[in-house]
Amino acid sequence: MILVVSATFHVDIEMADSYVEKARGAVLATSDILSKDKQEVAGYEFSLGSVDYSALLASYRTTGFQATNFSLVIDSINEMLACKGAPLTPEALEKISTSSDGRDVSNCTIFLGYTSNLISCGLREIFCFLAKHNMVDCIVTSAGGVEEDLMKCLAPHYMGEFGLSGKELRSRGINRIGNLLVPNDNYCKFEDWIMPVYDQMLEDQMEEGISWTPSKVIKRLGREINDPTSVYYWCDKNNIPVFCPSLTDGSLGDMLFFHAFKSPGLKIDIIEDIVRINKIALDSVKSGMIILGGGMIKHHICNANLFRNGADFSVFINTAQEFDGCDAGAAPEEAISWGKIKVDSKPVKLYSDATLVFPLIVAETFCKNFKIPDKPSNTESS
């Protein structure tokens, strides 16, 4: 049985016209004419044939959302590099005599910051590339961002899964970082390696009067590891200062704890380092910030640039939101309000996992003008 219900509406013609006009005014409101510099939304055309990956990444500019911010990040970093590579201005030439940190002065000082998880993963090799070829001027990271680079020179990390049982891993002596696995034996090897270094540092402090700071400690560790796969090996070679005011917040601190009972007396001064990084910012003709992640590493770089009334170029890459007021999620506009980014600059925040985008960003920026050294021919090598 089918029940059919019908109804007849009797609408006054004038009333109907009134409804239509009101609805039309709301739904079909007249648009202002957009300026001619506005680009049309368009994505990559795969039907053209074999994929041109450079063109694919270039198409992100008109794809929208975070893809467009990806393109803006590339623009900002390329502007930093163009500024850095330009002939020295009279202002820069004047600063050569006043800069006290031992690095060549350029028109733009590039600060790079990253959290420890990014050293744990495969981005370590990209940071190593940047340090090896002297492409950044100053690095800020956390304790894990130092120790895990050194640990990987002693033993590898392994791929795992996000959902592995913590109880089972703990019983097996396996530590998990996201979907990466680190055997606890790696930390034992790290202890065996670093304790004699701490012993020597204490001896140098007592006999030579060395005042250790986190940046001096990291430089020493990079020299002692003596391994070209290490980021900090190249930072030592190229005199790139690495700052870590939270040096004790990790295995480095655990080993300092044990060392303090075994051979008490080692001192590490954080005040000397805050003076040093702030002076680097003050001595900069212009400055650029590339910050992957949040927390201490983000704030430490931004705060140093406050002393020069803000960075000229700024790139933030993280997944944090700003609704809870944390610094990790703070948008560039908030940093402008504090004087950490210049008011007339064009900062960019890209909401993304850095492992997805930073390799592509480096490929489209730092690598564009990098010439791979020619391999010697058989004739030359014989």
C-alpha cells in the first residue's frame, strides 16, 4: 500500500516576487572586481605526460591552502639566500670589524632551529648537508637534537610503528620515538663514549681555566665524535655555533648527573651563551629565521632577534595551533607584536609535519645553487 500526500500552495504573486528579490540579493550579491595581480586557482596537469617534479612543486603556488604556503616558504628562503649571497653592503663591511663570533659577515645571518625528533628521523642528513656546506650561520636545538646526532654515529635508529605496545617495548629495552625505535644499548654506548670526554673537559676547566658553555660543549663533542655523518662535526669544522640552553634535558644531562657523582666539579655557564647568541643577532645586517617545530628552539631564536627589533625573513614550520596560547602555535603576527619579526616583513607559517615538506623545500632553495663537486676521472685518480 502506497500513501500519497499532496499539497497545494497558494502564494500571492507580489509576495512571491518579494521572496525572490530578498533571496536573490543574498545569494547572488554583486562582487567587487579583484585586482589583476590575483592568480587563478589551478593545480598540476598530469595529463601532459611524464611528471616534471619541479613544475609540480611550482604548481603548489596556485593550489591553495598549505600548498600555497609551501610556495611562500620557498620564496622567503630564496630571498634570504639572495640577500646572503649579495655583495657586502657598506653596513656589512663596517660590521666586519665589530662582529666577534668568528664567522664571515654577510648581508643576512640565517638562524636554523629544529627539535630533537627531527634529528631522530631522516632530516638529520639534510641538516648535515646544510652544515657541511656552510649554508646556515647559527643553529638552535634541544638536548635530544644534539645527543641523537652523536648517538647515530655509534649505533643506528630503526623503523618501527606508531602503535607498538609500550609495555612490551619497555620489557625488551627498546625506546620508541613516534614510529622510530632506539635500542637502549645505544644509550649505553653513548655513555661509554661521552664519559671520557666529560673527564677531559673537567681537566681542561681545572688546568686551563676554560669556561664551558652549551655551545662550547657541543663544538667539543662535534670535534670528538670525528665523524662526517654528524651535523656537529661539520658545525665544528665550519665554526657554526650551536645553542642549546636546555642541554641537561636529555641523555646529555643524565650523563652529567652520573659524572657529577663520579668526578664532581664540571660547570656549564648558560649566561655566556645568551650574550653570544644575542650579539650574533645584533651584529647581523639582516637576519632570517627557519624554525622547524616549537617550544624552546622557536622562542630562543625569536627572542635573540628581538634585540635587533625583529628578523627580516621568517619561516615557521610546525603543526601547532594558537588557540591555547602556547609559543609553539603562535602565528608570526604574534611575534611581530613582540618585536621578534620586523613589522614590514612577510613572514610565513606552514602547517605541516616537517618530514613531509622540508626535504622538498631544501631541494627548491639551498640545493638550487649548489654545485655537486665533480668526481675525479679515472685518469686523475690514477
